[in-house]
Amino acid sequence: MSSIKDRVIGIIAEQAVLDPSDVTMDSTLEDLGIDSLGLVESIFAIEEEFDISVPFNANEPEASDFDISSVASIVAGIEKLIKEQS
């Protein structure tokens, strides 16, 4: 099974209509051209992929505990959630 990082990058790349190799850990969603709708769809896809609940409110992103500032922070957040929820 591929790593959490690879799976998250795959989901984000799909949303951004990019090749996964174009998505780096330093990329921001803005860099990748993902808007708020794309972000919500990415979060849903991540929740499904990993069977977790991401504490993110699209209506109040700044009120969320979940750091979406970069691909690396998203991957770290997902890894933490998987540990907590398993």
C-alpha cells in the first residue's frame, strides 16, 4: 500500500488536475490552483480514502484546527488524525 503522503498527494493532484510529480510538500493549495471548492472536495476525498473525519469547516477555515497552509502540513495533519482515530 502506498504511503499516506503519496495518497494525499495523489488526491490533491487529482483536484488540481496535475501530475502527482508536480505536487511538492512545499506547495500551497493556492500554488496548485485549488480554490475553496477544490479544497472541500479534497477534504472529502481524504476523509473517504482514510476513513477519518477531518476537523475542517470550509465556512470558517481559520477556526479549524486543521492546518492547510501547505501540502506538508496537510500530510502531517492526516497522519496525526489517523493515529488518533485508530
